Amino acid sequence: MVLPDSPGQFASKAYDFLIVGGGTAGLLLAARLSEDPNVTVGVLEAGENRVADPNVLVCGKVAAFNPNYDWGFSSVPQEHLKSRVVPQPRGRVLGGSSAINGMVATFASRTDIDNWGSLGNPGWFFDDLAPYYKKFATFTPPSKDNAAFYNANAVIDKDLHKSQGEGIRTSFPTTKMVAAKEWLDTFENLGLSLAEDPQGGGGLGGYTNLSTIDPADSTRSYSATAFFAPNTGRTNLTVLTSATVNKITFSHGTGHHQNAEPTATGVQFTSRGTEYHVSARREVILCAGTYQSPQILELSGVGSPAILSKYNIPVIVDLPSVGENMQEHSEVPLSYELAAPEPTLNDLVIPGVADAELVKFYASKSGILSMRIASCADLSYKQISRRHTIGDERLELFAKRSQLALDNCKNEGLKAQYKLQVASILNDEDTTAQLLFLPLGIDIAVPPGQTLIPTPGSFVTIISNHAHPFSRGTVHIASADPNAKPIIDPHYLEHEIDIQLLEDVVLFSQDLATTEPLASKLKDGGHGFKPGYYALDKDNIEDFVRRAAQSAYHPLGSCSMMPRKLGGVVSPKLQVYGTKGLRVVDASIFPMSIRNNTQTCVYAVAEKAADIIKDDWKHGHGHGFAEKTSNWKGKRGLEAEDSVERVEALNSNGKRTRRG
């Protein structure tokens, strides 16, 4: 029975594993754990089952910002973005944010994941995680014609992808997207074509990215269609929707075990106005996402005593790092008018167009509603600096600012992260920036509650994304009420390095628009901006970036996987420090940012987590106390130390140097 008749029926049973959050990670984890028919799995999801909803399935529709699908979170006013409040969409629907995201399937770099391992997480280097990227997805090759158009053979290493089986479907576009060929040819003209499959952990340059779209019917492939729908016949898997989790409950032991670490025993939740409690025999697994996993921990008494006491919540575990170390990509759009009218997603706001395009989509899998984000670029700082907008002066400025950041950082965990980030930026083979090309024009600084595509017209957008922010944010409870939205403060562009790098990336993207053959697709050779935008230079770029920067919708890190002494919340086995029977599995455990969109990494982490959990219980370690970790410098520790010397050398002679 996958969908119970009532909340009471769900709560009347005890489950071996109780998963909080039926989203991107939660449904995959539930599918893997319930593969064993002798194990029972219960899933609690606040949203509804919309697995057949066209607003979710049809590529060109936007479910984000709609309260039927989205939690509707926003940041607090951001001091360094001219005090703007920034929307923070998160999926409130079975499938979570995989049901409302942009369906972009890009991949973390080898360095990104190796950095995780280097922070004291054995078993979490790139080679440890790589097999799970292949496990969660099935790739469908494009037609011969589309393969040539999108240069797919240069992007795909067949050994990294499975072509048959279950899971998320990944694919290239089935139709020819506006300016997609010009995007590729422009990077080729710059000598910046991608030369390897990004899924292998490398790859710099412009390319056509995969999408999480099933080419059989051109619909969204997401956690609910891939891991929930195929498993509805499993009698050992039960999913309850429209259930808001209030808190996790704990047992503190009795008799000789009175001083034992608190053990998670179940979850208190509310559904249809009634409060229930459901028990977990083995574990409670939090998969509520970067904003709500720390919120639920704090509501349950796990967090900083200073925060918990403010709301009269008894402290179960003193863990001040809960809700800290949050990282989020900030991105800046530049929208352009096309040289000649072509269909774009903006046309959907014209009366009657959306209905006509929906008929066309279902009839032929084509038209505006089949459009997707399919043009991407990963670039190193060296590649960006090849353009005339950036020179040695900017590289020297980065060296000075990064040295200052290292010298002034008193937090041991953050300093370890900064060392790794500096090393990455100084490495000519690592990604500093991501660019995305969108078949729509968007307004500057979209306010909360407003659609991304408010005006019609033949517009396109280049998004600039600084891949590894130095700024660190927080997310904490606003009250003891589970229905109160958390306080989200990403601290966008607080660190001076972030504003510098984002300025440089935006100026590069502006130059890109004036480079052939992309320039010929755009009005006035790439100088014809969508109303509201204007030409940028070194004098006005900072003001523009602070006015236009927005969320990339990639929050992570608020329950970081690191040693506890470095500010970690979970161990390498994803167990919450100071507890038994409680893990976190979602993007909140990422200790450092990754170069691209987060969904593929979340799926891979959930796959690995399933194997960790299965192995623990197979060998009798399932209720093990979250272990301490040591030797946190890791195998890349020397590289991080090396980065400091490289910065010092750059400061002393004004040139990029390498040791030995």
C-alpha cells in the first residue's frame, strides 16, 4: 500500500525507516531501501501527489512561484543587494524541487567532490561518488541529426552513462533550440569548446547540457516519476502526502542507559488539521532540503541553545552548526532582443498562445512548451581573463583579497574551505563560472510572487553564475511553530571576492554576446538589450550586479558533512552528531558548493546514502553513534596549503605561479 487511506492509518504502523520529505533525495532513498521486501519504509511529504499534472510534466510550464507547488520562501532583505528580498522557490509537491526546477542536468567537478573528502570525510572523494551518477539515470542518445546539431558526441562518454534501465531519464533536446548552434560555434571560435564529458568530473568550455526530460514524450523526468510511480506496487513502502512534520521525537534511554545519546524514535506530524505521531524502528532520515532539514532539527531540539532557548524549545543536542555554512549561487542575467523574431518562452504570456502551444506539445512534442535550458558553459578564471575586460590587475586583486580572507578567518572549518576554494580558482583546469543560455528574456531582479516571464517578445538571456561563493549564509527557525517559514539569509555578495568574480563573469558574458556567430542572432550585433538592461563597463558593473543578482536556486550546506569541530552537523555516514538513529540526506549536507546545478549531485548522494545505510544495518552498525572523524586535512590537504603559497607568490610578483 503506497498511498494510505488516511493519516491515521499511516500513523498506526511503525516503520523500519521513516523518511521526512518525499522530494528529490527522499523518494530515491525510499525506492532503494524498500528493494528489500523485509524492510518497511514510510515517507512523509507536505505537498500533494501531482505525478500526472501537466504544470509539472510539460517542459515549458513554470510551477515555481505557484503556491500549489512551491513553499514560497524568501530571503530576509539582503544588505549587499541593495536591501532586496530575494525569492527562494522550493518544491512543495511529491518529488520536491525536482518537480519545479529547470531540468538542467549538469555535474560537479572532480575538484568539487574531492574538496568534500579533504574536509575530513573519508569515502566522499570524487571516485567514491562517481559510480552513483551512472546509477540514478538512464541516458537516451539523440537522433543522428540532433547529435550533429548539438555536438553531442563531444559531450557524451558512453562509458559514463547507462542506456537501459530505470531511474531519471536524461536527454538532449529533440528540436532545434533558438541560437543553440550559434552558442556552440561562438565558443569554438574563442577556442573554448568542451572536449570531454562533464559527468567525468572535468570539462571546460561551451556545450549543450543534458536535461532531465524523458524523450519518449518530452516530459519532465523527476523523482516522483522515476522512483515513486514505478514502485507503487510495493507493499512495504507507504507514502503519506499533505503531512507537515512538526518535530522528531527522541528516547533518552532508561536504567543503565539513562545517559545514552538521544535516539530518534519517530516523528510528530500534522495532516488535515490533526496531529499524529508515527514510530521508526530503526532510523528517521531527514530529506527535507537545505531550508527545512535544519528547521526541523531546531524544532526538535537539535541546534544552538541560543536559538532554541529564544523559542522555549528544550535542548536535546547542543549543535550550534545547524543552519550555518549555507552557500548559494548568485547569478546575474543579461537579456537581449533577437535580431529577427523567433518563438521564445515569453510568447506564453500572449493571450491564447499557451493553450494553443499545449495542444501542439501533446500532438507533436514540439513548439514553445518543448523548450528547455540546453546551452551551458563551464569556465576557469584563466579562460574568463583572456577577454579584454579582465587583465592582470584583476588577478592581482583576487590574490590580495584571497590572502586577506585567509589571514582574517578565525573559523577553522571555514578557513579550510577557503584554502580549497582559492586553490580551485588558481587552477587553470577548475571551474570558476557557469554560463547558461535561456530561450526567454527575464526582468531584472524578479521580486517575490512575480513570474519569471512577465512580458512578451523575442528575447533570450545569458545567465552568469559565480560557481564557488565565499559568502556564507544561515537558515534558522523564526518560532516554535512548524508552519512558520524559516529565516533565510544567504548573505549574497557579502564577501568582496564574490562581487569581484561575478563582475568579471558578467563582463565576459557581455563580450560573448558580441562575438560571432552569436552576435548575428542578436539585435545590433549583441548590443540590443531587452528594455531595462544596458551596456556595462568597469564603472557601472558593481552597481548593476548588486541591483540585478538573484538566486540560482542552488542552496546547500546548512547541515554540512564535516568533523564536528570544524562546524559539521553530520558525519561521513550522514548521522547527526550527538544522536542515534537520525541521518540527513539532501543538499544540506554538501559542505562546499559545486560548480553547477545541484540536482544530479543530490541524486548521486542519495544513491550513495542508500548503500551506506544498507551496509550499516547489514553489519549491525545501524544505530551507531555519529562517529568522530580525524585527520581532516585529507589527500588534497597539501594542495590547499599549496594554494596559500601560490597566492603569496602572486601577491609578490603580480603573476600566477605554481610550486615545483
